[in-house]
Amino acid sequence: MIASLAGTVLSLSGTSLVIGVGGVGLKVVVTAAHALTLREGETTTLSTALIVREDELSLYGFVDQASRETFDLLLGVSGVGPKSAMGVLSELSVDEIAGAVAREDDSVFRKAPGIGPKTAKLIVVSLAGKLFATSAASAGTASASTSVTERVVSALAGLGWNEKVAARAVEDATAQATEADRQSVQALLRIALAELGPARASSGGGR
């Protein structure tokens, strides 16, 4: 089993990247938020999970071991495949997943693509006692929102924006976002990028 990879990002398209390791290019699928932190030509290290099927071998990459272990746990839930598991990890951090399971709150999982009400309930039941959240994550929605904003700021910084500029844009985006969008990294990032667009054009980069 391929448990980790360390190499150079040769190409990056959406959530798929090719990492050069020992002269071999390996295709790896990551979450959207993770992809935003990666750059072609830079080195990176990923925890990985190899999914073997009759007609293909697929590699999924993660920022750390905890994310990969959570991915494995999600795959053990009836009705959750690799794409759905990655969808959950795109919307929620490991702590947010653990906090939702501890609170028996299946609603947060329904925000992930491919996860319906029945599967969301199964996730909560199946993962009970298997994940442990920090006190902040188990406290509820407010802490989850903070984590989302921090991840969006980090993603913008990874794209080259000055951290103060990124934080200001995320603050503005949060103020105008719906409650649902405030809980989604991808949705809040999209709004923040729209906020930064005019600033970039008028200030020659805003970075």
C-alpha cells in the first residue's frame, strides 16, 4: 500500500495533481481546499490512500494522517465511496466531523456532495466513538464557522494574497454570505475571491 508520497508537483488541474517521485509521475486526487495550497514546481508531502478496483487504481492525498484516517473511516460507512468521502473532507475539517458526530448532528454532512439524509445519519452512527474532537470543535456551529474562515484565509494566502488583505476579504465575504455559505469553504472562498477581484485590478495585485 502507498501510505505517503513526497515529491514535486508536476501538474495541477482542479483537484487532480501529478507528483513526480523517483522519475515516476503519480496522479493523486485531493480536496479543493488542499489543491489551492499547492503549486506546480514545488515539493509537497502527502499522506495517501490507495483504492483498488477491478478496472483502476486510484490514489487520494491528504494534508495529514488524521485526514487520511478519517477518509478510511468514512469509506467504512455504507453508501459512502471515495468521491463522497472526499466531498465530506472538502466541506469539513477532521475536528468539525468529530464534533458533528459527538453532537449527533447529521445536518452538516448533508452539505457534502453525494451525501443524502440517510447516509448522513449512517455517518453519525457509524463514526460514533471513533473520532475525538477538540473542545472548540465540539462546542458547535460558531467554532465551525471560525474554522471555515481560517481555512479560507489560508487558501487565499496560498494563492499569493497578503494575509491581512485576505482576512479583510473573508470578513467582508462572511458579512454578506448566507448561513449555509458561511459553513462551506468553497462557497466562502468564491465570495472572497469576488471581493478581491476589483481590488486586484485597481491596486495592481493587492498582494
